[in-house]
Amino acid sequence: MTNNQNSSENISPLGLGNEPTKDPLKGFNGMVSATLLLEAISIFLGLLVVLKIDSGSYWTTFNWMFITILGLIHLVMLGLVRKPWAITAIMIVQFAGAIGGILVHWSITAIMILYIAVWGFGLYLRSILVERMKRGYLTTQHLEAKK
């Protein structure tokens, strides 16, 4: 097969179509916001874990401040979701939180690793959506504009 045949097979049978009538990536911003909120709640619940484990022996100033600041950073990032650099910042906070969580308690690292997997899956789905949009596979790319 030549490159021309291979590239034409990747285009929708209806052609490339127009720009989608609704921007599908706005829905991705909603997913990012919801995930950040759920993650912040999970992190704040980590305060209870640190308080109750081993009769509060992990309840130090550094530990509860680290968890509280990490949760607050997630809440602040809710307002920055629409910025072009938001996903990069979120992933940096994820990895920094996972590494710093080791200093606090393994449960905080477990929360962060779980959400790193959630973010990875979300970014994978976003890449599929962008690729389908480039090839004209979205239904809204083929709707005729009403006159």
C-alpha cells in the first residue's frame, strides 16, 4: 500500500466534514474539573487517615500541612482548567504529590497513584477524541447548517 491509500483509509467515509457544531473538548474540561474536585476531597479525607493511624503518631505539623496544601492546590487548579498549560500543571502536581506523599504516609501516595492512572486514562481518551475529530469521524462534523 502507498501512503496515499493508507491515509485515505483513515478518513471518515463521509469525508473530513466541517468544524464540529459543538466543541467536544469543552466536555473534557468538565471531566478535568470533576476529577480535580473528587481528588481534592480524597486528599482531604487523607487527613483522617493520618490522624487515626497508630493513635495519631503520623499527625505532625509537616504531614497535615502537606496534605492540606496539596488539597488546596487541587481546589485552586479548578479555576485554571481552561488555561492551555493546565494539564501540564496538573500532572506535575500529581507526580510531586505522589513523591511527597511517601514522606507523609503510603496512603497519600496510593491516592495520588490512583489519580495518576485516572488522569492517564482521561488523556488517552482525549487523544482518541482529537484524532477522530481530525479524521472527520464525529457526527457533529457532518450536520448540515440550517439556513
